[in-house]
Amino acid sequence: MAGVSSKEIKTRIRSMESTKQITKAMEMVAASKLRKAQTQVQNSRPYFEILYSTISSIVESNRDFSSPYLTRRPGNKAAFIVIAGDRGLAGGYNSNILKLAYSQMEGKEATVIPIGKKAVDFFHARKLPIMTESFAEAEDMSVGECFTLAKQLCKAYRAGKFDEIHIAYTNFVSVLYQSPATMQMLPLLRHSTGNDSAPSSDILYEPDSIEVFDAIAPEYLGGIIYGALCESRASEQAARRTAMDSATQNAEEMIDDLNLKYNQARQAAITQEITEIVAGA
């Protein structure tokens, strides 16, 4: 900052202090929302786990029945639910999941169901077909809307509009680490046990296991969507908190550096003034 006056440095210091106040406030807001999001993640996981175990039990103990949700199709039409944030300033949260989802769409006739404003803008810019923009507000999306979307997708899948349905979201591992991931929702995958004649389950399903399976499959998908949404919300707030904490620390370092330069400039001005007075005398 050679040649910069002390007044200009002082103005820059005030500007950085204002920036620091904003980033600190955003960090505190993100930390508050993160606590709520973590609670939602913890509450949603048991529901998903029970549904998953029920479906797995039916599939593994009834190898002789077929369902459209289990049938692999030769087509290439895929639907991708992509969950991103409504705002930026969250580090690499949005860019990481959007790039991963976009890379998974290569070679497929992809249709996108974006959740979050950033996802809507991203796929609009790339001119990909969008099924609906009704869920553009990720923060306001409710559990009821997740199950409504799941039923719409199941109906479209059974009608043959899609051959595969995937979801892209960010898995909340910890406050400091969030992992973008994709998951195939339909067709459901059977886990190979090496024994196709698996023993039948002792559980009795009324009216029968096939109807129970077809009835709870949309509920299962709704649970996946809601669970992924909760994971992504928590990941977004954790990423934003980390980014704003880093920005606040950077602002403090810049303020310290500017204060040092301000003191040096002021001392240089005083020395210059004393030199001029002595020379005049």
C-alpha cells in the first residue's frame, strides 16, 4: 500500500469492520439453523431405516414375486431429483453437488426435478428439461410435499415415462465435512445373497406381500426424499457456518494488517512534519 494516505487506509479499515460484522452475524444465524437441521436429520433417520428394513425383508424373503419397482428396463430415460441451496455463501456446497449430478446425467435422457433456487438456475442455464419448478424453495419444502413428489414420480415411473429415478443430495457427515452423493431410487435393487431360494419370512402380510410392497414403495421414496432434504439442509448450514467463520477470521487478519499499515503511515507523516520543521528552523 505504498503511496496510500492514512485517510484511505482508515476508510478501508471501517469497510472491513462492517464486512466482519456481516459475516459474524451470518455465522451465528447458520449455527442456529444448523442445530434445528441436525435435529431433523436425527428424527428422520429411524423412519427411513424401518421402511428400508421392511422393503428389504419382503424382497429377500419373496424371490418369486415381481413388481414394476424391481424391474430393470432397457431404456435410458432418467429422472434426477437434485437438492441444492436457495442462497450462496456456503463454500463449495452448491457447486459440488450440482457438478456431481450433472456428471451423472451424461449419456442419459435426463429430466431434472430441482429443489432449491441454485439448482433451478443451474439447470436452466444448461437448457436441461425440468419436470417441475414447484419445489424451488428448498428451505420451505415440507414433508407433505416430499411425499406428494414421490407419488408423482411413482406414477410417472409406472406409466413408463422414466426408466430410472435418481436423487442427488449432500450427506451430512459432521459439521466440518459434508459429502455430495447420488442414489438410485427406482428400480429398487435386490441384494444378491448367492441363494435365490431364500427362506420365507415368518411375517404375514395382508392381503399379500406384493400389494403391501407396491403400497409402501411410494412411502419409501417419500422417506428417501425427505431424509435427503434434511441431510442437505444440515449440510448447507454447516458449510455456510464454516465459510462465514473463515471469512470472519480473514477480515480480522486484514484489519490487523491495515491497522499496522495505518500506524506506519501516520508515523511516517509525523516524521516528515518534524523533518520539515527542523529544516525550516
